[in-house]
Amino acid sequence: LPVTSVEDPVLMSKIRQNLREKHARHIADLRAYYDSEIHTLKQQLEASHEAASSKDLKKINQNLADRCDQLDAALNEASARIKALENKNNMLEKQVVDWRERFYAASNTSKVLQERLEEMRTVNKEKDNTISRLKSRLKDLEEAFEKAYKLADKNTRLKEENKMFQNLLGEYESLGKEHERVKDTLNTTENKLLDANTQISDLKRTISKLEAQLKQVERENMLNLRH
């Protein structure tokens, strides 16, 4: 059944009433059918009494009795089935009541949860607004702090730059003096190098003379050896 039908007790009452009426009509139809069958069989029995022999009457009576037994069994089976359907209908009615109570309980729970959800949304919205205000305030403070830091840092940087300039100036003077010492050393070294080159040239000339003399002595020795 749709949810709207479960919620409507009047509609459910009408449905149950219709089911009871259908069952009653079904039972009445069955009884009328079997009563009609029994009446027809009785008429056939009475007609057969008039036209049939004793043996045939016994056979017909036996058939009619068997038929009556079958009809009684069928009627009992139908009654039992109807009773089972009525019990099932009662059980379904109880289940409908149970499910209706569960539905109402679930509806109430859903309503409470919806209200809590709305409250949480409202609280979250307020928190979001508070966070936005705090972020804006924090941004203003950061800008103010940055401005103050720049002003304070400007004087500090000037002092540090002046100190660094003085240090660089001292290092420059030291380097200038060192450069002069290196320059003097370099001049002295260059003079010594020139002297050494001169001596090397003299030594080379002497070595050349000695080598020439040595070759001359060797030639003389060879001549002496040949002689």
C-alpha cells in the first residue's frame, strides 16, 4: 500500500470491511452452490425413486451419498481455507497497525532530526560568519604588523648597512695595503727573475763553450787513439 493509504485509518478500515464482506459473500455463494447441488441431487433421487428399480435406487443412493460426502468435504475444505484467510487477514491487520506505529515513530524521529539539522545549519552559519570576521580582523592585524615591522626594520637595516659599509671600508684599506706589499714583492721578484735569466743566459753560453771544447777534446782523443 502507498504511504498515504497507511496513514489514513478510515481508508484502512474500509479496506478491512471490504475484505470481510468479500469473505462473507464467498461463503454465502459456496453454501448456495452446495445447497443447490444437494437440492438437485434430492430431486434426481426423488425422480429416480419413481422410475428406477430397487437395485438402481441403491446405486443411485450410493452415488448420491458419495457425492454428498464429496460436497461436504469440499465445503469443509472451503470453510477451512476461508478460516485461514480470515486468520491471515487478522495477522495482516496487526502488521498494518505495527507498521503504522513504526511509521509514526520514524516520522517523529525524522522530524526531530530535521529540526536538529536546521539548528546545526544555523549554528554552522553563525560560526562561519564569526570565522569570516576573525579572518578579516587577522588580515587587518597582519597588515598593521607588517607596516610597523617595515618602519622598525628600516632603521635597523640602515644601521646594519652602515656597519657593513664601515667593515667593507676597513677591508678595502687592508686590501690596499696588502696590494702595495704584494706589488713591492712582485717588483723585487721580477728583478730577481731578470737577474736569474741573465745568469741562465751566461750559463748557457758557458755550457755551449764547454760543449765545444769537449767535442774538440773528444776529436783529439780519437785522433790520438787512431795514432
